[in-house]
Amino acid sequence: MLGKMADVKDVHPMRVRAILALAVAALAMFFVVPAAGAAPSVVCPPYPPNTGAALAVSTTNPQPGDSITVTGSHFVPNASVRLELHTSVVVLATVQADANGDFSTTVTLPDGVTGTHRIVAATGVPTSGNCATPTITITIQGTQPPGGTSFTGVDVLAMVLGALALLGVGIALTRGGKRRKPTYQGEL
């Protein structure tokens, strides 16, 4: 009879371990499964990359309507390079790279545009050596338009609350199983 009671005591830690393992597996689905299914669309060269095209600006904090100098290097020699302001695409200028693949031009930022934006060299980029499209981030000073920025991340709070809910269910099931007192045929 003592052997049977020892077996019952050993079952409880096993339940807790099983429930915790299920909770960990559920959380892993949020992090591992999406990453495993994502496949890169472009195969980049090994690190460190060769020298690729690059952009520089005279200031990263201009005012709306300001003129800034955009300088580029390591582009395709004699290529036409289209410079765009991204969030909503605005073509700032199209310039011709020199025989070395370099250029420098002055562009005027649109009036009424504020916030953080990227200047992108949309064309004239070498097809080998650097997979990234050359960009540089600028923050146009002024008042921010109403509405704020869009959310493009992961809702971590929802995942944490889901994990806590799973843990709570596991604890409740464990405690519910503990309340029932097993009876054995040899007991009075």
C-alpha cells in the first residue's frame, strides 16, 4: 500500500511539468514558426559585403521646403539615379552619376511634409555587391500631422497575456486534480 501512495505523489510534479511544457510550446509557436516559414526573396552576398552604393545628406533635420544637398557614391558609372522621398513617394530629382559612379545635387523638400522619412536612390544601383537599396533617413522638423504613426510591430502584450492565460489554466487544472482524493481498494 505504501508503494501505491508514493506513485500518487510522483504524478503531481509530472502534471506540472507537462503543463509547463505545453505553455512553452505554445509560446514557441509565436516566435519560431513564423520565422521558419519566412524565406528571403533575395540572396545577399556573404558578409562583409563589397563596397556598395551609399547616400549622404547635408542635414538630417531640415525644415519643410528647405533645400538640402544629397551626395551619392559607388553607383553604376554614368547611370541615371532617381532620388525619392519615401513615406508617400515624392520624386525629388533625377541626376546623372559621373564616370566614377558619384553625384552631388541639391533637392528641395516639399512644403507641408513633416516627420521621419527616407531618401531612396531608386535607380542606378549596382546589381552585385550590395543587395540593399541605398537610403538615408531624415526627420523634417515642424508640427506632426494628426493621427500619429502606424503600428508595424508585434503586439507583445497580447502574447504575454496569452502565455499567462495558458499558465493560469495549467495551474487550475493541476489544483483541480489535486483536490480529488483517490480511493484504493485496500483502504477503509
